[in-house]
Amino acid sequence: MNYRNRKLLDAARDQPCMHCGIQDGTVVAAHSNWSRHGKGMSIKAHDCFIAFLCSSCHHEIDQGSKLSRVERQQLWQDAFEKTLLHLWQTERLTIK
């Protein structure tokens, strides 16, 4: 069973895109597309493997044709790491 956390997903609301930096209200928690993160047929990855991405960047990673698969994976990985740092720095992630 995959890890689910609605509060973590909702934390993307009103945040900047971790790829292009835009803050236009379209930023969502974009799940990893990698099986090693729990992604499967019709199953999203674990909620802890998310990157805050605007609709344009999210589309380019998921369905875009401008970038190679490796480039899309690297874009998501970079945005994922920036998202984690952002969550810690803004204290949306804390240790109890």
C-alpha cells in the first residue's frame, strides 16, 4: 500500500513552481513517474515523492515531447529536491 498524506499534497497550494519559479495558482504536488517511488499501473507514487510544479512544467514532464526521457527525469528530480528543501525551510515539514 502506498503512503498517502493529503496535508503534504495540499502544501503545494499557493507555492512557487520549483522548476520555473512561477507562482500563478496552478502549482500542484506532482508525483514521481518512477516505479522505485511506488508508481504502478494506474497507481500514483507515494505522496512523499512529489515536486511542486506549475501546470506547464508538470505537463512537460508527464506528456511533453520537447525533452528526452532522461531530461524529464532530471527536471523532476531537481524540482523534487528543491521541494524538500522548501518544505523544511518554510517549516511545512517538521519533526515531532
